[in-house]
Amino acid sequence: MTHLKRIWIKVQNEANVTRAVIESKSMAQKLGFEGHLSQMIATAVSELARNILKYADFGDVIIFPLQEERIGIEIIVQDHGPGIADIDQAMQDHVSSSGTLGLGLPGVKRLMDEFEITSEINVGTKVTIKKWL
Ligand SMILES: Nc1ncnc2c1ncn2[C@@H]1O[C@H](COP(=O)(O)OP(=O)(O)OP(=O)(O)O)[C@@H](O)[C@H]1O
Ligand SMILES: [Mg+2]
């Protein structure tokens, strides 16, 4: 397989979210994730990038191809927004501070193989997700 390059997308508007979704799906497909698998990855990125716009105004989506012993994809979604006071609570289904479904973060965790979130009040939030082929 050819060596794929990392993609870094600054997110501060809907067009940037769309680009992050398209680029993550395209990277997943190039790595060999077929059909619904690349769509699951794109959906996860959509939820996390949308949270940037909703809660933090701007941030980054960084897409890393994993091409060592195992093939996979790693995506970091980070911002320097308000942070999350109670991560355990935010990870529960139907918990939302904005009155929407509150299925974003727990949904992303279910879609991916690995999920890590760190957040600090007034410092920001960083979510790292991975899926293995
Ligand atoms: N990047 C972020 N910065 C600050 N708070 C966040 C961030 N992402 C999520 N949160 C907090 O965690 C809660 C849960 O997030 P989640 O994405 O699961 O639900 P939601 O965005 O409220 O609803 P949905 O994604 O279903 O529209 C949010 O309501 C918000 O309070
Ligand atoms: Mg959300």
C-alpha cells in the first residue's frame, strides 16, 4: 500500500466540518475500510467536529493513517473551548447541555474500536478515536 499522509483540518464553520467528514471517509477507503465501515468513521468525525462548532467555536480534526503492523485510522478532534465538567455524565446517552439528542459522544464510542477523551475546564477538549481494519 502507498504511504498516506496525515491530514490536518481547521474547523470553524460547516464547510470545514463537511471537509473533515469527506477527508476521513476518503482516507478510510484508501486504507481499505469498505462501505459501511468508512461511513461509520465519517459519522464519528461528523459528530465530534459538530461538537466543536456547538461548544468551542473552533478546533482541529487531524486524520492519521496507521500503516505499521496493523492497518487502521486514528483521528484526533481537539479544541480550546470551555471543556467538559463531568465527562462520565457527558458520555451517557441522552445527556445534552443544548437540548439535542445527546447521542454524539456515546455514539462515537460505539462506532469506533478505541475512544479516549480528555477535557479540562477553560482549557479544552481532546478526543482520540481509532478503528482497526
Ligand atoms: N468539544 C466540546 N466542548 C465542550 N463541551 C462538549 C464538547 N463536546 C461535548 N460537550 C458536552 O458534552 C455533552 C454531550 O455531547 P454529545 O455530543 O454526546 O451530545 P450533544 O452534542 O449535546 O447532542 P447531539 O450530539 O446528540 O446533538 C454536550 O451536551 C456538551 O455539554
Ligand atoms: Mg454532539
